[in-house]
Amino acid sequence: QGLTSWETALDKAATILKGSGGKAVALVSASASTEALFLLKECLSGLDFTGAFRVQKVAGEVPLPGMEDLALREERAPNATGARLLGYSEDFDSAVGAIDGASLLIVLDESLEGISAESLNGAANVIYLGSQLPDAMRLANVVLPGTVMAEEDGCYVNRDGRVQRFTAARAAPGDARPTWQILGQLAAKLERCEAVASAEEAFAIV
């Protein structure tokens, strides 16, 4: 594995996706934007797709003093509602179990904490997209460096089903790109949509 250009990496990822058939598994972060989660599903359309996320939960809400109707929620993930609405499941363990024999595993900025490398080895091809490369993904066929929320624009769906926009607070590091941009470029190479140039364009096709 070595460094390469974005175009070469995206072409390789597109070739893997085009050559995949049957079962595909996506392990995603519930912190990923709605745009990224939607475009990932577009990239996997036509495959027998299993997508899942996991959410850290704590006991009880913590109301914020002086802020009516605002509280730290039991569910500590900003876009779990958006992920559910887009068809991703919380049955993360079953999704991990479905990797064995899959033609493709895609990991979208999920830390994979507590998941053994052996349980991820059953897929024919592996693509990782995200901000922190887990040790278990260091031998992925393609690694695409994405940004975190503070480094990109996008939207979430909150607990009450309302869409909330967020904007970048700092520049992306190195060659990292917004996750919706990477997946939009992949989807365009697969002829699933036109390439998107902004989070607003990505949201318009969700």
C-alpha cells in the first residue's frame, strides 16, 4: 500500500465497486453527514446491501440550564436518526457477521473499536473512507482520507426529525476531502448521479 493521486484512488475504488456482485456490507459512523450516508447507498445500489451503525448511549438526558427544550440526549450520536431514515440498521453485530463471504466491505469513518481484524477479513475487497485509519483497515484495498464534521459542510437529522445544517469551522488537513464529495465522485464514476461540487448540491439529490 502506498500514496497515490486522488484520481487513481477513486478509479480503483470505482473498479472494485463495478466488479462487485452479491453481498456488500457497510459499517458507518452515526456522525457521518446525511449527504455522505445517502451517496454511499447510491454507490452500493444493485448489491445485496447490509448497512449498520452503532451509537453510544448513556442513562438519562441532561437538560441544559436556561435552555428550554435543549438537553444532552441519551443517544450520543448526531445523525443516528438520519442513518435510520436512510435504511441503516443498529444491528451492528449482525452486519459484522455478514462480512464473511461478502464481495465488498466499505467502512465509513467507523472506529471499529472492539472489532477484531479477523472478523473483517472475510470480504473479497475492502474500502475505507474516513478521518482516522483504524489498524484493522491498514490493509484495505483502497483508503480514501475524509474530513470530520468540523472540516466540512453538511446536514444531520436530529432526534425530532428536523434537518440541521452545519458548516466547516476549520480547513481540511492535507489531502483530505469532504466525505460527501468523495462519495459523490465515486457515484458519478458509477453513473449513479452527476458529480457534486458542494454540500448543497449533494443535499439536493438526497
